[in-house]
Amino acid sequence: MVRASQASYIVLPDHPSAPATVVEFLMTRFSQVSAQEWQSRVRQGKVHWLDGQPIELDSAYRPKQRVYYYREVAQEPRIPFSESILYQDERIIIAHKPHFLALHPSGQFINECLVNRLRIATQVPQLVPAHRLDRATAGIVLLIKQPEYRDAYHGLFRDGAITKTYQALASLTPALARQYSDGQLASPLRWTVKNRLVKSEPSFMMQVTDGEANSHSEVALVEVQKGMGRFELSPITGKTHQLRVHMHSLGMPICNDRCYPTLLPKAADNFAQPLKLLAQRLQFSDPISGRHIDIQLADLPFS
């Protein structure tokens, strides 16, 4: 078994129907791990309180207390791409996450993730991301060094005080390809996409449904080469897979997307075919220092 180098934690909810013991809670909350496995981890001292005291099989449930545990997987694939730090100061790090690298521990990836790599590289064990970025998507991530500053930087996203710009490559629709061939396609060509996104099956997928819009993206076609378009994407809202679903809804799914329009069978990563989606630019005024920060990556290559 591969064990996470850093502990994860969960705060025990303050709920009137809470179980009697911590182990009962863990077995219910993380049902993908067998009861026998949780009992084994507890016996081996792999589950503990904030102060390091081990949790026993009969340890009473304590509402609002943190329980620390170590994720384990049978094997963990190595992601052969490197992250880089684009900017850092005493409070934050802005990093470039490569395609295929998870942002934080998830599924079969417990050490091969951006947060773990950067915690080790910077010796900042409390480093956390301020926002989400799919494993399949590459690009800029803002991370926070100290817990006391987390709310201030999370507030940038909560209050819409930060500008995120993405870039994607996708094949043009037949109609747009004809316009381009005839010299009738003006650039940039812009779309406003607003619709209602809800969870689909399986649960990590999203779909467009009837009802009041809860998602909004601004899309611009800025360059064309050999029937392939370069798109600039501005997510006004932040729903899961929003940009991928919105590009699909325009009839131009992002190149190498394994989920939209069709969910492909689960397979090992094909490192030669990354999703052509990049979180390319991040702009904001630092909520602590007031410094204006504008970080941008190079364009995705067409080839």
C-alpha cells in the first residue's frame, strides 16, 4: 500500500444523530473504505486527534473536533510533468499546474498532487489552494500559506473580485469552418453562454437542463489554424466542468475531452493527448497588500 505523506483531516459535524464513536462516523462517511480497513488503521495508530493523540476503536465522538487520517491506495501512478512557481510572497504562492496532476489528494492520487509537491518543495505544510482546478486542466493556481489569510483570499473568488481567463483549443463547427474558408469569419467572434447546469450520471458529470440559468461563460474565438480554433474563455460563475460543458453546448467540445460530448471508458492516462484547456491568466488586487497581480502563461500550441 502507498500511504499519503501528509495527513488529511475532517471536522466532526455537530449533529443530533451523530454516532457514538469516531470509527462509526468514519465507516459511514467514507464507505468506500471497508469497516475492517478502518478498524485496522485505528489499531495501527493511523488515525489521531489534532494534538496527535491516537483515536481508539472506542473513542467517543466529539463534535467540531478534527480527526486526522492518512489516505492509502494500492498503487499510485507517477505523473511525469513538473509544476513551477510563478510568484510567491510571505502569504501566497501562484503556481503552474501541469495537465494530469491532481490539485489535492483525490481518488488514486494521494502524493502525486500539486499541494503535496509544493508543501514538500517549500516546507510550508499548511499550504492550501484558494480555488479548484480539474486534474485534466493545466494552468495557474493560487495557494495560501497561512491559515489566518485563507478567508481573505477565498473572498476574492466568493465576491467575484478576481479575473480568471482560460484558453481552449477545439475544432470549428462545419458552418464556422466554411465561413473561415470563404474569408467571411471575423475575429474575434464572441458568445455569451448562460444555462442551468446540474449533476448527471455518473455524479462527476454535468448536464444542461431546463430552468433558470446558474452558469455563465463568455467565449471568444481569437485565432484559427487548419480548422482548429483558439478560444478565450471567461467563467463568470464557477460550476464544475462549466467551460467544458459550455464549449460542448456551442458544438465545439474541447480537444481531447474524455467526458464531453461522450464519456469514454476509464483508461490509463494518455500523456500525449492532454485536454486542451489552460487556466492561462489570473488578475486581482491582493486583499492584504493591495498589490495588483497579473500572471499569464504562454498560449497552448496548436500542434
